[in-house]
Amino acid sequence: MVDLSVNIGKLRMRNPVMTASGTFGYGFEFDDFIDVDSLGAIIVKGTTREAREGNAYPRMAETPMGMLNAVGLQNKGIDYFVSDIYPRLLKYKTHVIVNVSGSKIEDYLYVAEKLNDLESIPAIELNISCPNVKTGGMAFGTSCDSAAEITKAVRKAYDKTLIVKLSPNVTSVTDIAQVVEDAGADAISLINTIMGMAVDLDSRKPVLSTVTGGLSGPAIKPVALRMVWQVCNAVKVPVIGLGGIMSAKDALEFILCGATAVQIGTANFIDPRISQTIVRDLNTYFEKNNLKSIDDIRGTLITS
Amino acid sequence: MEVRKLIEDFSISNKYFLNAETFVLELKHTNMLPPIAPGQFVEVAVENAPHTFLRRPLSIHHVDYENNIISLFVKIVGEGTRKLSLLQIQDKVNMIYPLGRGFTLEHKKKVLLTGGGCGIAPLLYLADKLKENLCEVDILLAGKSSNDILRADAYKKFGHLLITTEDGSLGEKGLIIQHSVFKNNLQKYARIYSCGPERMMQAVARLAKAAKIPSEVSLENTMACGIGACLCCVVNTKNGHQCVCTEGPVFDSSELEDFQK
């Protein structure tokens, strides 16, 4: 019998497959296609203190084996989440994790405190890596001092499982990972999107209204694997790997590099069933290869 | 009426070109099709096209429930649609469908459908359903020249066909809004439906508004998921940014900020 369960902080997940924030709505959007409860956890949209309209259209550009987005954290704010969305999420038996975003530390704290009171939200993912907002967002995640400061502050205000999502748009991701671990994060997820841009030659304009955006999809998988491997070697807390995962094989590559769990992001746009397919294919792989648990394979990359 | 969205394989039962860059794909399913509203769309997976990472959102041109066939009217604009044009009869095509909200269907009323370019795609199925609802259907198709007026015979089956071309090679000469149908007694129509270039739809919507007639337009913003998850395809509405894929692609023009100018 295969046991795919993993622990992330105080969270026990039935399998290591999660969905990445901003790619899975609130789960409802996928109810027609999969049994959301078959997943280890879902991470719902980035939620901020105030409602946000996000950036102007166009917010998306298709790129070779990937896409750029500049959505800019469109959401209706934490109060709407608590009153209108949270009650609808109670139908899910799997863990529902909220991605927490903001411009100022006080805003992150406000949202984190509200979520701390919601019984059925067992964890948050602190987004200090959104490249698509003018203030805050990625700015917190690109210096060790600010990453440590915000993690410490939220740690004090939030006593359930705290995941911190890191940006790849930094010189040394391991330095950031270490200060975030020291500041009290229970787990680290990476990578958020890589800053990029797309140009329309005909109009001689950038494709995105914001000029730059965040690149995701298989195009970024090699960068994500490298960073996950480096961070796994630098911290003791569990690492959640993401970046271009399209199959169980991709997911297993991240686990080989040391990831305890994985998030499926952009792939959800192309095949809304993919997350559940990956759970199924992981089971098959474990059975075929006589693996009993994630620990039988996690971090077993042979480098010499 | 929320119909469950499906992700399924279809096989190509027919494909024919209307001109060098426009073709119709007929996609057959083995089972009965779910109820599909005119104006709804599909997200088509394009295989073996390295630069086509995302599915292609395409509006539903027609539905044949007897034979379980969905027709798509496709213009080749890039690698994805070019790959689709190369598919052969019996090739498999994976689609997510039916997506979005369609047009409001009038009953026993006189209605005007206006289409330009590949914007005529959803109007065929719309005209069919309106005729079924005992509406008196006028269909105005517009193009630069007679070469751009495609499928006229198909549209004729469901209503009275009007044509306008910029060079006057077919029908009246001029832009769509210069057609005589807009010059006299527009109030006889209970609703005007429009699909085509955004400026064309804005111009038609302005005339409808001036005549105090409800008008609906179908938008085609670029999208990634088609199911309301990515929030990439938003349009400015009176209620803020809304996803074209779930709140649209059909909107009442009075809801859209860019249509109020």
C-alpha cells in the first residue's frame, strides 16, 4: 500500500500535490473536472486587505512553453473572503490554504490575523514574491532584511502553519530562504514567477499593460529545479517546489531534489484535470517502483 | 442554468476552407452533446505546436445535435490556428466546453444580427436558435470586399441577409454602420446582437443605444484558462474587472465601460 502523505509544519496532507495560488481560483472553478478533495491541499487566490481590481488588460502573453501574467492580485479583499468565500470552501475536506499578499506589513498582518480565526484554514502562504504589484509584493522577498522582518511579524500574529513563498528574482535565493527559516517560517515554497516581458513587433509595444510580468510554465522548470535543490540544501524546514510542473514525472524531479511537496500552477490552465492526474500517476509510479513513502525518494538525487 | 463543463476528445468529421485563411472544422463526439447556448465557446488543445502553449478559445459556429457535431469557424492568425487548419478528417481534438455565457434569446420578436470579419462565427448558431424561437431575424454581414462575406448561404437559411462591403463589391457600399438598416426605424428591432472587431461593435452599440434598443456584443479577449481561474481576460465593466470567459464572452453593451464613450 502506497502512502503518499507528507507533513508541512502542523499540516498533514494525504499526498504532496497542491495547487498554486492564482491558478486554481477558489477550487470551485475545477469542481466540474476533478474531485478537489483528492489533492493534498489547494492554495486559493492571493488575498489582500482591501479589494483590488488588478492591472489593466492585457494581462497575459503566451510565450514559448509558458506564459507571462500581470494580473496584479485581483481579489475582493479579506473581509469579502471571510463573509462570502470561506463558507463556500467548507464543503472541501482537503486542506484549503490562503495566499496572503499586500503592500505594507500592516496589511499582511491584518489579513493573517483574520485568517488565524478561521477554523478551516489550517495554513497560509505568505506571498513576498508577486512581481506584478507596484508596491510591496516582491519588494519584501528580494532583500534579506525585509523578508525576515515580514516573516517575523506575521509569525507573531499567526500560530498555524506558515508557508513563505519566495521569489526567484534575487541574487541568492538561499540567503533569503535561510533568513525566512530563522524568522519562523514552517515551510518554504518556491518559485514564484520569473520577471519577464513580451514585445509585439507590429505595434512596437509591450504586450502587457504593465510592460513586465511574471513568467510561468515549463519554460521556467529548470530554474525552479535549480533553486529548489539549492534551498533544500540550505534549510531544514520542508520545501514545496513549483515552477512548470506538467506531469508526475516533473513533480518527482522536484521531490528528488528535496521537495516535500509540489504545487501545480500554470498546467491547470491547459488541463483542468492535471492535478488529480498527477496524484494518480504518482501512486502508479510508487507502486511500480516499490516505494512505500515520499521519504523513500525525497532528496535522493545522486550528484556524484 | 449552469451546465457542467466538460473536457473531451472529439474527432474531425469534416473540414472545409472558405478562403485561403478561413476554414470550418466540424467536430464529432461519440455521445450526446450537452445543451449549448449560442455565443458560448470552446477551448481547443493544439498538439505539436511548440509555440502554442495554451488552448485556443474559439466560438461555437453551429451545433448539430442529431449528429453530435460542433462546428468551429476559424481564421488562421498564428501557429495555433495554422496547426488546427492542417488537421485531417478523423484526427482527435480535445476541447473544454461549453464555456461562458451566451446571447439572450428573444422570442417571437424582430432582431438584428451584425457581424464583421471572423466575428460572424457565433451568429450562425444564434440565428438558428432565434428562428427556432419564431423570431424574425435580419442578419447584416460586413467586410472589406465580397471576398470577406463568407457563408452567406448558410446564414440565409435562418433569416433575411443584408450585406455591406467597404468597396461596394457586394451589397451596400460603406462601413457596417452606414448600412441603410440603421437609417430607418431601428426601433422595430427588439435587440441588436453584434460580433466583430471591437470598434465595429462599439459603433453598432452606440446606434442601438441612441435608438434605446438593448444590444449585446461578444468579446474575444486573450485568455489562458477559459474557466475563470487565471483572471487574465478581464474587461472593464460597471462592476469592475470581470472575466470575459465566465461573465462573457457576451455582454450587454451597457455593462461595458469602453462602450459608453
